[in-house]
Amino acid sequence: MSSIVLNLMEMGFSKEKAELAVSRCESNNIEALMDWILSHEEELEAVGSVPPVTTQAGNLSEENDSNNPAVEGSDKATSEELIAKSIKCNDCGKLFQTEDEVQFHAVKTGHANFSESTEEKKPMTEEEKREQLAKIEAKLRQRRLDREAREKLEELEREKNRIKSGKELLEAKKKYEEQEMKKILDQRKREKEEERLARQRVKDQIEQDKLARRAKFSGKPEETQSIKPVSVPASNPRPASNYSEVRLQIRLTDGSSLTQTFQAKEPLSAVRLYIEMNRNDTEGPFNLMTTFPKKIFSADDYEKPLDTLGLAPSAVLIVSKAL
């Protein structure tokens, strides 16, 4: 019988329960074994204690010792005094019966001074066993309560972190959407303004042509027909000295678009290289052009900076297939 089973039996558990706990847990930790027994009380209700069985060999040896006339009383006393009946801890004075108990005590307390002793470790009384069992049960119960409380606190903290992360994510997403919407509105506003100015220039040109034709058919010299062009604020080129970056929206041939920010002093060839590396519509040569006013960039324009081409601070470029 192992020392762990003996220790459990001294605590008040039956041999069957102790052996079942050791086989199920596969551990020599006395607290873990008692925790398992206490948590499986219903399963162990049917397990009864079995009275110890005395072997015939033990009885025969006892009878032989009692009937042997060669054994003297003084010799028995001398041999009993010389036989080590326990192991004593020199640091605290406790007695132990097995090496496992000594190792457990050394690990638990840090004591290292042990010696053999002729003193016999007295078994625990029933009252001491019940008291020790009650202490262990209270300790295990308190550990379970502490563990449950700690798990609840950890779960509450995790829930708080999830809520906080969710709020931060929603705020960041909302802020990003607001910024993108503002950029889209500003872009549309600029495009509408450029379109309005382009239509105004066309109307002014038509009006000038009408005045010129009227003067021609009326027979009056053209000098008398003072045609004063309507001053329309030019939309391009924009003053580029105030901008260090250019944000371009590039519309591809399949209707999709790319948006990228470039340095104002980068040449238009950098934009062309970016399109070649990131386009996913079609392959092949292409041209770049603007909408209002409509302009197709030539080969010389690709070496000019973006700000001098009137693309700062933002503009729309259209990719068209080269003919």
C-alpha cells in the first residue's frame, strides 16, 4: 500500500476511495487527491470501507516469535531501540514514516535537515482526523470561491475591454467615413465649379462670335464693334505654391478608380508609373486626360511637375486607350 493511500486513510477516507482517487488522478499531490474525492462524493457513495485482512504469514511470524525461547526480553528491547521507526525533521521536529512524506514536507517547507529516529509516529485520533479533514475542506472550498471570484473579475474585465474596443472602432470608422464624405463633396464641388466655368467660357465665346457676325453683315467696320470679353476667373492652373501634395482620382477604362496622393513636385510620369503598376482593367498603352477643361497630356507633359500642370491640390484624371 502506498504512503499516499495511507495518508488519505489517516484523513478519514476509506482505502477504496483513496485507491480510486490515486488511480483516477494519477497524481501524488495530497491536496489534489482530496479535492477530487470531495468533488466526486456522489460517485463514491457506493464505495464502502473494507476491514483490514491479516495474512497468515503475519500470524505465523507472531506465533513463532512468541514461542521462540531463544529471544530474550532484553534482546528485544535492545533491537527495538536500535531500529529506526521514523524519519525526523531536525528543523521543526515532525516525524514521518515514508520517504514520500519527507519529500513532500521538504518541498512544502524548504526544510533540508532530516535524520532517522527511534520514535514512532503516533497515528491521528478520530477527532484530529475530523479536524484536519474539516480544515482541508474549508481550504478547498475557499480556493474554489477565490477561483470563481477571480474568473468573474477576469470575464468582467474582458467584457469591458471588448466594449471599449468596439466603441473605439465605431468612432474611428465614423470619423473615417466623415472624412471620406467630405473629400467626395469637395471633389464634386470643384468639378461643378470647373464645369460651370467651362460652360461660361463657351457662352462668352458664342456671344463674341455673334457680335462679330453681326458687325460683318451690318457693313460696319469691326473696329466700331467693341467686343469686350467677359472676364471669367481661370480655374487652371491653380496657384501651386501653396500646396505640397496633390490628391488624384484616376478613373480607369472599366469604370473603376484609383485614389492616390503624390508630391506636388513629382512629374506626371510618376502618376503614369503608378497606374501601370496598380491598374486591373486592361493592359496596353494609354493616355491621360482631364475633363474640364478637356486636355490630353502629351509626351512633353509627362516630365513636368504636377503643380505646374494645374493638378494641385486635387484633380480627376481619366485613363483612355491610346489610338
